[in-house]
Amino acid sequence: MININYAEAINKTIITAMEKDSRILCFGIDAADPKKLGGRTKGMVEKFGKSSCFSTPLAEESNMGIAIGMSLAGLIPVNFHIRNDFLLCAANQIINLAAKQNYGTNGKSKLPLVIGSVVGKSWGQGYTHSQSFLSLFSSLSGLKVLAPTFPYDAAACYAWALQQTSPCLIFEHRLCYYQIGPVPENPEFKPYRILQRGADGTLIATSFMAIEALRAAQYLFLEHGLNFTVINIIDMSDMTWLQESFPCPYFICHNDYAESYLPYKWAHAIQNKSQDNDTPTILGWPFCPCPTTPSLEKEFYTDAIKIVQTVIRNKNWQPEHKLDIPEIAFKGPF
């Protein structure tokens, strides 16, 4: 068990897999850049050579097509994307080819392929460098969509994805890169994790929102004596967490638009299961592009303060004093 950050967890997991399986290779825009994609590809060129880790031109659809060809030829490619927004340039290859390969060949053709893509936030990244697409890609059949929040889960997701025979898309959040936590040698993949248990309500969170949900839960406990359950959804297609019993009321904290596929899917499932016909409250982005101006960007995103305010309104309380929850700042690089 070692304490490492998010990017180090990804890096060590892939390097360990490459040491065991020579078919694995990593490539993408800036993959061999001196900054090593924030540390994800650190040491790979030196250890495995330029044919196993290399940079590519700004040509997302071509890169994805090449990755699919590599996979069909017997390799296990890891295709990195430095910003989620430009994953749309490769959407044709992902949606019409990679996700359909298993179905189109009646299961005869396998397509092991891992796609790692980063969701941006803060530092004026605005409407073209901060989009999530969690709900968009999760609505597709044939594609496994994962969104790890903590180093343990980042390592577990990549280790698990590299063993699959169908494409996996892993959404990494830029602000998760500064999370540090324990990572065992062989982390167990879990489609969801219960980060804490409580009896006064349930916060269901995806991606970076799990961090904000934990901060909100801490404030609610310290200031109001409320103990909330916090669930981090990692596998966007998984619904097994609904088999457990969690306390009402429910608050879905989604790292994407509030009016999108995933939160409505979960809210519908929760409402159908609830004996009290409890309707979950959905928190997420407003249905508009993300502003570039810092003050407007702050209003755009859901954070721990907005979660607490929503819970308080739900309980018909008035806060005793101004909410004081420190912000998590973006540190760069771009």
C-alpha cells in the first residue's frame, strides 16, 4: 500500500500492466511531451521505447481509428485525450465503430481498447475546454464509461479496463489529479463506493462532485449534526447500488448537466423503488455553456456550498451563519 496522487496511480497501473503484457501501448496528443500528460505517461518512453509510448498530431478521429485498427490487430491500445471536449472529433470512430464491433460481429470480434480523457475546470477554461459528456457517452450501448474520483479508483479502473475485450472510456477530472490516497498493489474494481454512511439522507455523486459531496457532508455534520451517506458512482452503467437501502432524502450531485440522461435515469429508478415515492433532488450544471469569466464560472458549477444550501432548503432550515467552505483552486498546468 502506497500513498500516491491520481496521475501517479494511473501511471503506475499502466506501467505494471505493460511489464506483464507487451501488447499494451500508450499514445495520444502530447503523450510523450515533457509534461507527460500531467504524469500519466511518465517514464514510459524510457522504459518501453518510442514504439510503446508516443505523441500524435492533433487528429482525434484518425488517432481513434488507428487505435481501433491496433486493437483488431491484436494490440491493447490506451489512447489518451488531453481535453474531453475534443473527444467529439473522434465520436464517429467511438460510436459507430468501436462501440458496435462486438454486436456487429455477433461477438466474434473483440476490441480491447482504453480511452482516457480529461474533463477541464477553472482557470478560465470556459465553454470549449470544460465539457463533461458523462451522460452523452453513457447513453451508448457497447461502451463502458467510468469516472474515477480518487487515486484508488483511478488505478482500479485502468487495471480493470486493460483486461476487458470491449472498449472502455475513462473520464478523468482535472481537479482530481491533486487527490492523494492509498493505492494497494492490486486494487479491486468497484462500480460504486460508499464513502461514508449516515442516517439523515444520501448524496449520490459522480466524478469530482464526490469530493464536493464529502465536503458538504462534513459541513452538515459539524454545523447541523446531520450525518449523510455519500455514494460515489464510478461505473455509469451500474445500477447494483440500488439493491442497497439508503436513507431519504436523496440528492444526486452530477458532474455534468443537471438536465441530462444519467441523473434522470437514477432519479427515476430511486423513485420507483421508494415506498414513500421520494423524488430525488438533482444538482448539476445549468443548461448552458460554461462561462469563461471566473465570477460567472463560479455560479455555473455546483460545489459544496450549493449542496449544503439545497439540503437546508429541503429541510426548511435557515443557516445560522454564512457558509464557510474553502474553495478548491485549480493549480495548472493547462
